[in-house]
Amino acid sequence: MTETEQAVLDTLVELEAAVAQVNVDPKPDLINIFGRLDDLTVALPKDASPDLLHYLHKKSYQKARLFLQGQDPEQGECPH
């Protein structure tokens, strides 16, 4: 995993945690996290996985996280 891919994964995990706290005050800064994900997507190398780029461009952040964690994004988190 490249440094940029690791940064994407870290930011996706941060996003998931922030979304879980969306009903708590103070509200998490989701706009900032989305902006960082956009910047990191642009920073990925040209030879980055087409699947990863597809997930990030389509804002399929859970699928991108699963992909980076070595899981099958099309299966989701349910193993059945």
C-alpha cells in the first residue's frame, strides 16, 4: 500500500467515525474530511487501482475502505 493509499484509508476510517458522531455536539467537520478525500484522490498515482479510483470518484467510500483493507467491496461486510 502506498503512502497516499494509507492516507486515504486513514481518512475513510476517520470519516466513518465522524459520521457515527453526527448527532453529537459539537458536530464533526465532515466537509473538511470530504475535501481531504477529494485531494487525496487526485494525489493517487496514475497506476493506482482502477477499482479504487472508481469507488473514490463515485464517492463509494465504504467500498473504497473495504478495498484498501483487502476485503471484497462487492460482498460488503456481511460474509454470507
